[in-house]
Amino acid sequence: MILPLLLFSSACSSPAPESADAPVEAASPEAGLAAGQAIFIQRCAVCHGPDGKKGLNGAHDLTKSNLNATGRVYMVTNGLGLMPSFKAQLTPAEIDQVVAYSLTLR
């Protein structure tokens, strides 16, 4: 009889698990930019160059682009002309990360 009581008391004294409504800590902006840079170097630098200025295969100079984040998300997701679509290769979060990084290339 003592063992069930001990198990019950220890279960009751444990901290409550976080609820599904509890806020989830977001990754830091620096971590998102680092992830975006890694994706950019792996997927985009071939044509755009590591600094965004290469212009291979008609790739636009990203340092001079007038596209905002929404336009860039569209371009990375759907592609245009010789630029391929990345919606099958990258998650929406990864697309947001690479776009955020591309906006730093000024």
C-alpha cells in the first residue's frame, strides 16, 4: 500500500508539462540568417555567387534587386525563367530563411 502512495505523491509533485498553448521559443534571428546563408551557399550561389552578384545563367544581381521579401519568397518558391522552383526542395521555413539572408546582400 505504501508504494502506490509514493508513486502518486511523486507524480503529483512533478512540474506540469507545458501545454500546447504555451508559447514556443522562436529561433534567434541570427540562427535564421545563418541557416539561410547555408542554404544560399548550397543552392543559390552557383548562379548568384556567394555575394549575390555573379549573374551566371541570367541570374539577377541580388544586391541591386528591388524585390521585397514577398516577391523573393514567390521567386524562390515558384521560379521564373531559368531560375528553378525550390518548393519541392525547401520547406516554407527554409525559403523564408534564404530570403531573409538574400535581403542582407546589399
